[in-house]
Amino acid sequence: MDETEFWEIIDSTREAAEGDPEDHADLMVERLTQLDPDSVLDFARHFEARYNRAYAWDLWGAAAVLLGGASDDAFDWFRCWLIGQGREVFEGALHDPDALAELLDDFDEEIDGDGEELGYAADEAYEQLTGVVAPELGLPPQPAEPLGSPVDFEDEEALAARFPELWDRFGPR
């Protein structure tokens, strides 16, 4: 599976789910179970590589603004959700997390930002296809610390200065 096929699966299942992250995950599992197990593992490698690339302080800070705070788990789930938003949003956010203010049409704090189930979709599909747990993917682990300069999530002035567009659109009112 190449990168184009990976993003096509992400996009087509997101569109069919009409923005609901849980439906998106269910549709992704359905789609992946139509593939052979090796293709599912390829998909999982693409997903995990992007998940690890998104382990950056700036992105965590952007998540904190969008979500009104972001614990370790919340940031993990946010990164899965961000991948689920498609290539343009994902790459744009990696390049400039503040650009999420323009890249996201709508953001409903109740359902958006948490893509935990998306992170398990390939594993679930692989297990359905083979009856066994997916093997290790052979990718390097994410860095021990997020990339970039740390963000103080408690300092609203610093968050507003670092993410002015996001703060204007999604910061506390």
C-alpha cells in the first residue's frame, strides 16, 4: 500500500462517517477487512509513522487550545483524530499548528479531537482477518520527548502568543 492509497482510505471512510470519529473507525475497520493482512499491516505502518511524526510540542499546544487542555492520553487521541482529518489538514498542522484555525471548518469539542478508536482500526481489522494479534510493525518508536520547544499549557498568555489564530477562534471566552 502506498501513501496515496493510505490517504484514500482515510478520506473515504471519514466522508462516509460524516465527521463522527466512532463511525469513522468502524467504517475504516470494514474497509480494511476487505484487504489482505499484509496490506492492513502496511496501512498500520503508514498510520503509526504519521502518529509518531505528530509527537511535537507545538501540535500538543494547539491541541490544548482546541480541547481546553490536553493530557498525555488526550494528545495521543488527538493525533489519531488529526490523521483522520486527511492529508491536507494533517500536513498543514505539522507544518504550522496555528493553521488549524483555518484548516478546520468546524470543530465540536464534544466529538472532535478524539480519534482513539482510529488508532486501533488496523489492529482490529488484522485480528478479524487472521484471528491473531497484529505483529510488531518494525518502526522506530516515537521520540522519548515531543519535538520542539516545550509549551506551558497553564500559561494562557503564552498559548495566545504562540497560537494567535487558534486562540482567537477556539480559546476560552
